Amino acid sequence: MAITADHIRNKLTTGVGAVHVEVEDTTANRCSTSFKVLVVSPEFEGKTLLQRQRMVNGCLSEELKDIHAFEQKTLTPEQWEKHKAQ
């Protein structure tokens, strides 16, 4: 099964309660082995960066076996609103 941006987006939306997810396939030829994601979830409230990243990695544990590079940014809804305002 090829991993798609839509698959990752849907899995994060349900898996970590994300209210906003951006997924970019950063592979040079778009072969779905390198992704950059932005995940906004209220479940990240009170969590350290490492805890947030572990939540995302846990949600995508099966997919990460086939992904060679994975960059993530995790924000709470409040942090996302401040980020958008900049």
C-alpha cells in the first residue's frame, strides 16, 4: 500500500484528535517516502514537544516503517492561532 498525504491526514485527524493537519510529500519525485506535517490538536495541551511527537509517531507507527524521512511540527490550537497571526 502506498502511503498518501490524505491517508496521513485522516489517520492524524482521528488518532490524535487533530483539528488541522497539513501534509506535504517532500520526496523529489513524489514517491511518498518523505513527508513534512503540521498537526494542530487540543490533545497537545500541557504536553512537552517530545510527548507530542511521540503521540504522532505512535499514531503513524505502521506508516513510519515505510517512510524514510518525516518532519513534524505540533501545535495546540492556541499556538496555531498565534502562528497564523504572525
